[in-house]
Amino acid sequence: MPLFEYRCRSCDARFEALVRGAAPDKAEVNCEACDSAEVERLMSAPAAPARGTLLPLAGGCPPPQAGPCGTGCCRLPG
């Protein structure tokens, strides 16, 4: 489910809201602090992958020269 950031135009509070089944700019979102419906959606920075994690590769496991890929790696003994 998409998580979006909003700012209340009434009290200037910033908060996040899960938006289900509606376009984020058309969703009925109320401020968590003052319950106002006068909110604007903010541009969010994308989250970066956690440090040390590998993104899934198209071919499955990374090449042997990359070293072990972590728990459950296909090259680690069972």
C-alpha cells in the first residue's frame, strides 16, 4: 500500500498516510493533529536500499566473485 507524506495547511503539521484505492491527490486525508481536511501532498524522497543488501538479480544468485550474498544464499552450504 502506498505511503504518502502530507502537510496540513491549517496547523502546519507533517504526517504520513496510507492511501488505499484512490489517487493520492484525490484521497480524502485528514490531518492527524487537528483533523482538518486542508492538506497537501508533499514530494517524498525515495528510500535507498539498506546498506549491505543486494538487489535481486535477474539471473538469481550473484556471480561467485561477488562473495557470499547473505542468509539463504544459493552458494552457501545448506
